[in-house]
Amino acid sequence: MDDIRFIMAKDDYSCIYTVDDRFLSTTSLAQFEAKLCDFGFFRVHRRYIVNLACVTDVETVPSGAIQLGITGVDERVPVSRRRVVPLKKALSLSSTLAPQPCRPIVCGAVGPFFMYLPNRFFAEGIP
């Protein structure tokens, strides 16, 4: 499960993105969500479930939409507007390690979008 980066719904299939590959499944996103929610996965969009441990950054794009960067994947994952607040809460609680101090990050070209993320989301040398 740690290898799964995110799952994307595509037509009648779900595409599972892992560290090295992609797999198609006939299992619905709702079924994946029910099975994986206790393991650090979160539904960020009607078409996407992400592994919260693999989220590297949160970005606000010029249209005002929010997208996630995922470790080892070039593709950005969109976040639906109604999932932003629950995602903030999920990210602040997703650390399985001892509680860590959080730092505010500001992302976006259309005004600031503030989100508090544990320090593990910051690369060395970034304040």
C-alpha cells in the first residue's frame, strides 16, 4: 500500500498509480475509498484518491483551483472546492510519527492560499 501514490477514476476503471507503474482495476473509487481511508488515503476529488503520505506540495493555480504535488509523479492532482477544508484537516493529522511542528505555506498566483503542513513536507533549506 505504501507504493500507491494515488488512484484515478477513468471511465469504468480505476487507474492505480504506484512508484514505478500504473494498474487498471474494475474496482470503483467508492470501494477503494472505503477500504483505504483507514490507511492514510483521502478522496480529494470525485475522480481522485491520494495517499496523504505522498503529498509534497499544495498549489493554487491561476484559475483559483488547488492541485497537489505527489512524490514520484509528474502529474498534478486536482482538489475539488468542497474537499479543501477536509483535506487541510486530514493533512494536519496524517503524520504517523510523533507530532511535529507545522509551518505555514503560501501557494498560488491568484492570491495566497494558506495551509499548515507538518515539517516533513518541506525540503531541506526551504524556510
